[in-house]
Amino acid sequence: MNKTLILNARIFTPGRSSFMGWLLTEDKKIADFGENDVPETLKQSADELIDAQGQNLLPGFIDIHTHGCLGCCTMDADPEKILKIASFHAAHGVTTYLPTTMTAGTETTLRAIRCASEFVGKRGDFAKIAGVHLEGPYFSAAKCGAQDTANIRRADLKECRQFLDAGVVKRISIAPEFPENLAAGDFFLSAGVSVSAGHTNAVYADMVEALNHGFRSVTHLFNGMSGFTHREPGVVGAALTLEDYAVEIICDNIHSHKAAQNLAWRAKGPEKVALITDQIRPSGLADGRYHQADGSEFVVSHNGTELRLPSGVLAGSALTMERGLRNFTANAGAMLEETWRCSSLNAARLIGIDHETGSIEKGKLADLTILDEEFNVKRTIIEGNTIYKK
Ligand SMILES: [Zn+2]
């Protein structure tokens, strides 16, 4: 049995506020942890000692909405590219993620699901893939964002069945204002898939109805949805006020203003916010102008943090999870003791993997991230093994 002992760490657990202490992993799991100095006997029986130097030990990040990076995209349906993306995630503290599709035709989507699903259960020097998030194609063209309007369509249960049978679908974003799409919500809910309202022009009443059809979250709150007004609160008003909705949010300070992040925190609290990156193909690349195989171009600037089309339009997010957590914690005016759940446990709950990962608790998998005071990732540990170290 492989035993790793992490010493001198500030540990964040669900039960209480953070404390300085130690954590022991045995095999793939968290065997024990405690305050202050570690018992000498444990020290002697450990195979590996890691000195966390007083830094933060958090559950590994879980990103349930991310498309690609380093020039690669989930839609490429290329195993080598999936590995490249998954390694990039591990270097940013992510231990589990959902490769996320974009609105496309049936065959293209099926290929992407099949390819990503091949990695479910695989372990190596990369973040774990728990399954796929289908972002589309059952959206509202009125709120398409960067999604391809030509392929946006109403849900078709035959196609839903094909998607489900192609691999491991963990989550789907759907616009709930159409009856066919509500039926798809019922269908995916009954298959244990997490159903989220996204790219939607729904009114408040539609969002109340969607709760009856298994919708339990809102995809990238504020982006790609009807906004709040006092007479028609829209998707934003429903998401913020209906307790049963959790929210994804992109905290890059570009896709959502600092004050909007603060509002989300005030309305939803520490257990209903899941930070996502929504990274797309150019994220992680150095500043410059890039040409893609399909003839399109994009421009990366501001030290890799801004992605634009040559026209100047924002092309998507280049956020990483540790920066998202840093921004959100600051914008919420909260402590890391309150916000850590937003980068791990809340997402784990949404996709039904919280029984095995997402928090530091005895018996859960040792999926961990060590962050320094500035939220830089120092180490990523997956099932007890160090996958990334800086
Ligand atoms: Zn989107």
C-alpha cells in the first residue's frame, strides 16, 4: 500500500474552518488528517513525505465546463488532443473535468462524445475525465453566444438517446423555454444526467417550470441568457432567487463583472456556485495571432488572458481554475474557507461524484491541490499520486 504524508499544510475541510496540520493518503484515498504536528509513527511508515510549507491544501478543482486549450478542442475528437488538454488542466490544479462539446451536427457531436468517453476511468499524468458536458445543441438562437446558430435545434428524443448511448454524458445544457426541450430534460434526468439551463431566452415562469423537468442549474450565469428586469426577472432573476438552482459562473472579470460575481455570491451562497473556466481552443497559448485549419483566426493578448477574433469580438475564455477561485474569492469579499467549495465540492455534487471526490474527507479519493498564498498551483495530486509539481 502506498502511503503519502503531507505535512505542514493549511487544510480546508467541510466540517470546520481551515487548520494547520497533516494529511495521510493510503493507496488512492484520504486515510486520515489532523491538526498540528504529525504523530512520529505515521511519519516513519510513510513512503513519501511532502512538505506543504504552510501553503493551502484544497480538494482538487473540478471544472464541469471547458472546451479546450493549446490549440485543441473537444470537438476535434482526437485522443492526442484530449490528453494535451487534460495535462494542461492538471497543471492548473484540476483533478477532474468534463470535456465540453459545442453546438454541432449529430455525427460531429457523437464523435466528440465517443472520443472523450474513451478516457473515463483512465489514469496518467493528466486530469481525470468524468464524462462529457453537452453544451447544446438544444438552445435558443436568440442567446447563441459563440454557438453555431445553423446547428441550434429543438430537442429530439431519438437524438438524445443516440448521445446518451455514445459514451458517458454527465451534463447537458438546454434552453428550457421549448416543450421539446423540457421533454429532453425529463429524459436526461431519468438517465442520471445533470441538466442545466443554458443559452436560453426563457422568462421567469419558464424557469419555474423547468424545475419540474429536472433542471437544477444554470450554465454560465449572466452569459447567454435573458437578463434581469424588475417586471420580468428572466433567467438571471430565476437563477438568483430560486433556491433549487445552482449556478456555473466564469470569474475572469471579463465575462462577468466583479459586482456580478459579488451578487451571485450574495444570492447563492457557498454551496450553490460552481466556478467554471469555459476555456476554448486558444487558451493557454502565448500572445499572438493564430490561424486555424478551418481558416478562422484568433488573437491572444494581455499575457494570454484575452481571446478575440480579428474583428475585436471576445472569442471566449482563457481562464484557469486557480485564477477563477482567486478572482471570485476577492470579488465575493469572502475568505477561502467559505469559497473553496465553489471550485470543487459544488461541481462534484452537480454531476453526482461527491460521494468519492470533491472534498477533503476520510475515505474519499486523494484528489488534492496545493495552492500558495497568491493562488498559484504548487502541486496537483490525483488519487494519491503527484501529477504536477512546481
Ligand atoms: Zn456557452
